[in-house]
Amino acid sequence: MRRRSAQYAWLITNPLAIFALICLVSFWVIYPHWYTAWPVGLLALVLYVVADIGVLNFVVGRSVFKVALSELPFVLALYFLTPPMVICVGTLAMIICQLRASLPATKMWFNVAKTAAGASMALLVIAALPDIRGAGPGTWAILFAAMAVSFFFEIVCLASVMGVVQGVRAAQDVLSAIWAPMLLSGVNVVVGLVFLVALDATWWAAILLTVLAAALVLVLRSLAEFFRQHRTLSEVYELTQAIREAGTDSSLPDVLLGRVRALMRAEYATLWLEPQGRYPEVLLTARVENKGLLDLSTTPPSVRERSIAEGKTVAVGRRLGSDTDLRPALQAAKVKDVVVVPLRSGRTAIGSLEVINRIGETRTFRDADVQVLETVAAHAAVAVENSRLVERLRYDAYHDRLTALPNRRRITDALAESVKVRAEEEVVAVLLFDVDGQRDVNESMGHGAGDKLLAEVAERLRAIAGPGALVGRIGGDEFVVTLRAESTDATVELATRMREQMRGPMTVGKLTLDVDTAVGVAVYPDHGGDPETLLQRAELAANAAKVLPYGVQLFHPALESRAVRRLGIAADLRKALDNGDLDVYFQPKVTLTDRHLVGVECLARWQHPTHGEVSPEDFVAVAEHTGQLSKLTERVLTEGLRRCREWADADRPLSIAVNLSVRTLLDSRFPDQVEALLTQSGVAAAQVTFEISEPGMLGDIERVLPTLYRLRDLGVRLSVDDFGTGASSLSYLRQWPVHEVKIDDSFVQGMATDSGDLAIVRAVVSLSREFGLTVVAEGVESELTLDLLEEMGCEIGQGYLFSRPLPYERLEAWFSAQTEPESTPTGEVRRLRAVI
């Protein structure tokens, strides 16, 4: 039930006042000269006012039920005074006490009417029973019955008015809390009857009774204070235990505020926490009439601001002597009293614990209450810090520190929840974005710049992923987006769009970088039923996407088969290199104008005892990832130099070409190794050509240039392999210390049927000749292609039209069968027979 206006109390007050007035008039008729005993009535009035000193207060909702010694003069008045005098004295005494308390008019007049009506009910009971004669047991029973009826009548009146104003629940609270007041009221009545017997025997007993009454008041006050302190200590202990138990989760405000409000007997208890970093502002209030917490505060802002600024407790109230200058702010906010205690973390105030309005208009906070609240606030501050520490640890456990994105663990948990719910015509998509070039930024600009790049990528990916997607970072330069999509095809389309949106300039420091990504796609349930499998297969797809021009790859089983196979051959590759089990094949290179055999390209081949022939792409990738690439390169180069020496000794001088990885060029010791091998084999440096893949070199051009210049200074020839497939071929060609350009076979094979490929090859040949570079075309497989290349002025060709890569023994047979010696000014060379 919603709280009504206090004016509804008049619905109870008016009938009570009318009832009391009727009773007064009726008794006046019976006792017309009652006022003549006014001296005795005046004495009774003084006793009433003195007895109204509160001894124990019972809090019920927003109100305080006060138990005082007022029953004692009431018992005496019922015995010694006429009924009209009893009603008038009791009513006048209540008016005086209520004026002293400065209560609102509605509450004041309700209390006056209730007292008058309660006295009237007691008098009616006495009138209905036999006449009182003497101070014997019969009189005791009559007076006790009258007092009991008066007590229950006033309780019912109080419950009624609270039910009308505050709701049924408040009325029930009043009725459920009557046992202690009833017991104390009964004790007071018994004491009053003792006083009655003594006074009936002799009026001199009044002196002793006065001393006894004063002592009784002091004893009751001491007991009340003792019980209050005991209750406070018990509640503080229970509160601190509850805070300790709830200090590591988000239930702290619920546990804290309701108990603090009850402990401090306050109308409001508020917890305010200042916003800090990712922690938002907290403002929650427990109110006496509400079960839940409210997001409001009645504390005047100036009070809280002073407490936080000065880092000390600010208490403002009638019985609180400090900060009196803030009382106008309380009056403006219609607040009776307030205590604000700052919550400290070290020397910094992180918030405040506040209590507002001590329940009961005659009650206010005292210095002892301030000390209690400060004790609770100290425990609350520790609990808040512990809660934030646990939350921070939990957050760090599931988020990447650099980008604040969910980490692998959080992504795995989210995927585990997603795959539990299978929706028809929907898939759970996993998109893995692998950032290209992040390592280069780290090495060239420092890890700080690399971190800024990753943060920029994270921000851009979060912006384009949409509200229904979860974006996370699972590795150094790997990001994951997981979401629900309509189908696998729709997922691939989405990945393509997101990759295009990711592309574009990103500012890192003073540089603007063009960052690209490769995207691997895996979907549930087609590609796996658990998070780890989906992430693993998305990563396999991303690795495959790096070599695709459009940069997006959907997982398929062949990718996993190749990955598993590569993993299985890693140890075997090491053994093969140690035991010399890798073979070196040779593919001839022929001049196109006169068909002279001028050299061979040395290519590694591996026949695995279990898996059979292993693709060079596979074992070269394994060698790169396992640190065996330098040994593999050394094996091919050593074998090539040995054969080159043998051919020179047989008067068949042929040059050799060896492929180099960019990773090999990043090794500063490699030129020295080449020089040592050349010296050891006795082969002239000009007989050796190193072929470096253009796409790989473009990403590390600045770092590999020093090695290229050292190799050139040794006298070896340098060739740009796979020319034309890189993104910036022409702009970098003039900077590279190369002697030769090798056109990628994808253009050469398509030039006979594709005008675009033909134009590219023609442009590369023309440009290379302008730069004074030798042009080699690989992938020559038809005579038409041969004729076109010869017409363009391409100098050297290599391909299946001439010969496949052959082991040394078969190459020797090919020499004998397909070439014939021809004398030239520089010595004997081999000229092809088959191609004329």
C-alpha cells in the first residue's frame, strides 16, 4: 500500500477526540463540582509531566513507541481524582509534553486525543465495575483491568492511524511489537498500586515514595542504556560479520544499508561511492518503509562535499555540536539530522556512509552514534576495497589488459554457452582476425607503438562488429569475433565486409600505417562442437587466408589434415637434416634467344618413409616454425655448390640458384656463412644466385636491405622471385640491390590466353630491361608461351617445357639426351636439342 498524507490521521484523531469529549461531559454531569479539587489536580499534573520522561523507546516503522512511568500517576489519579479531573489532567499533561517535543500538529493532536480517549476508556471500565472501597485486592483488580483496557485501546488506536497513513504492514508491525511494552506497562501498574497502598496508609509515605520513584527512574535509565549498548554491540558484530561475508560480491549494499539503518535507528541509510575508472558512481539508499534500495539520497550535497573534501566525519543535528554552519542546509532539505562518514582507501576518500533522520521527533543522533557509524564505515571501506580487488582480479582473469577485450578464457566460456543453444537455421560463427605487420611495428618502432596499433585494431573491430557480437583478443595479434549468423555463406560474407572495413590507415604515433588482416572462419556445428575446436580451426583457416588475395578463408578438413601432418613431421625433419636424407633437385634455366643451358635452380625435396613425398611448402613451413630453416638452407646451398664445382671441373660451367626466406636474410650471420661456403667449395660468387620472394621481402624490406647489400658485395647475384605478386613491386624495385627479376609463373602460364597477364609480363620485361636487370620467366610450359617471351625480349626461361626438377643422376642423363656441347668465346656450353 502506498504511503498517504499525514492528514489522513484526522480520520482517527477526530473520532477519538469526540469520544473523549462525550465522556468528559457525561462525567461532568455526574460530578458537577469536580474542579473544586484543583490543588490536587495540579499536583497530579506535575506528577504526569515528571513521569513523562522517556525510559525505553521501541521503534516501529517510522515511529517510536515510548514506555514511560506515566502509568504510575495514572493509577493514583484513577483512585484519588474524580473522572472529569482524570481526563482533564491527563489531556493537559499530554499537551504540555507534546509542545515540549515540538511535534507536527497532526501527530500532536492524535497523541492528545488518544490519551484522553484512553483515560476515558479506563474510567468507563471502573464505572462498570463495583465501587472502589479501600486499597485492597479488589481495588487492585479493578484498577489493573482499567489500565489494561486503556493500554490495549491506545495500541489499537496507534495501529489504526499507522494503517491509515502508512499501510496495513505498518499496523501489523505495531501489533506484533506490543509484548515488551505490555510487560513493562504491567510492571509500572504494579508499582503504582504499591504507591497507592502506601499513600492510602499515610500521606507521609509520599516522601519515601518520591525517593523511590527517583531511584526507579535512574535504575530504569541505567538498564535502558545498558541494554542499548549491548544491543548496539551485538548488532555491530553481526553487521561486521555480514559485511565480511558479502565483501567479495555485489551484494554488499543490500547487506550493509538495511542493517546500518536499523542499527542507527535512522529513516535513511545511504552508501555513496565516487566513480573511479571503470567503476561507476554508486548511490543507494535504504529507507525505513522500503524493502529494496532506492537510487536517491536526501543528504544535502554540501554536507557530503565537506566530508569528502576534508576527509572527516561531518555530523549535523540538535545534539551534535560540530558543523553548526550546515544547519541551514538541513532545514532547506527538510532534514532533521545527518551523519556522513567518509569511506577511506589509504588516504583517499572513495565514498561515504550516511544516515539521515533519527527516528522519532524527540530523538536525534548523539556522539555515541557517530562513533558507532565510524566503526561500521571502517569495515565497509575495507569490504568495498576487497570487493573491488576481487572484481578487478576476476575482470583481469577474463579480459586482455592492453585492449580491455575479453581474452581467450572469456571467449571460450561464451562459446561454450552459445553452442548449448541450437537455433534452427542459425550457426554460431567464429571469425579470427590475424593482424598483418604488427611484428614489424614492434621491431621498427618499439613495443609501445605495437601496443597502440593493437589497441586501435581492437577499437575499430569493436565498432564494426555490431551489438550482437562478442569481440575478444586471444593472442598477440589475433582477435576473435563470435556471433550468431543465418548461415555459413552469410558468415563468410560478413567476414569479408568486416575485413574491408578494417582496412585503411591507422595512426600510430606520427605515422599512418596501412594495416591488413587475414580472417579465418569456423562455424558451429559444421566445424566443431566445442569452443577449443572452433578456435583451433578458425586459426588454421586464418593461417591459410594469409596467402589468399582476398584474405578470407572458411575452414575445411584439408587445412587440418595439413596442419596435423606438419606437426607430425617436425621431429622427422630434424632427423632428415641431421642424416642428410633430404634430396636436392635441379631444374634447368635456358636462354631464350639461343637455347643455351646457363644454370639450374636448386630445390629441396623430401621423401618421408611413412608419408611419402612431402610438399616443399609443408616442410619449409615446418622448418621456419621449428628453427631449422638455416640448416635446410645450408643443406641446399652446400649441395648446389658441390655440384657447381663438379660441373666447372668437367668444363660445363653452370650457375646455381637457391631460394632464400626472408627469415634467413634477417640473420646477420648469413653473409659470413655464404662467404665461408664459397671459399670452401672454390666456386666463384658470380656463379651463385639467391632468389628472394617479393611478397615476403616487402614486409621486411628495411630490415633485410643491409643483408642484401652484404651479399651483393660478396659478388653473388640477387633475384626477386615471384615478381608481380607483391603490392608495391615497381616502387621498390629501384631500391633493391638485385641483378635479376623472376616473373611469377601465374602470369607466365596465363599470358597466352589472358590479355591482362600478357600486359603484366610485357610491362615487367620492359621495366626490367630499363633498369638493366636480367629477366627470368618461370612456368614456361608451351611453345606459344616461349615464342611470346622471346618476342618480348625475355632473356631466360624455366619450366616444364624444358625440364621438370630432377635429381642429380637424372639431370646428368637429361644433359646427355637433351643437350649437346657448343663452343663459345667463353667456353663450352650446352645447347638444347629438343627445343629449336
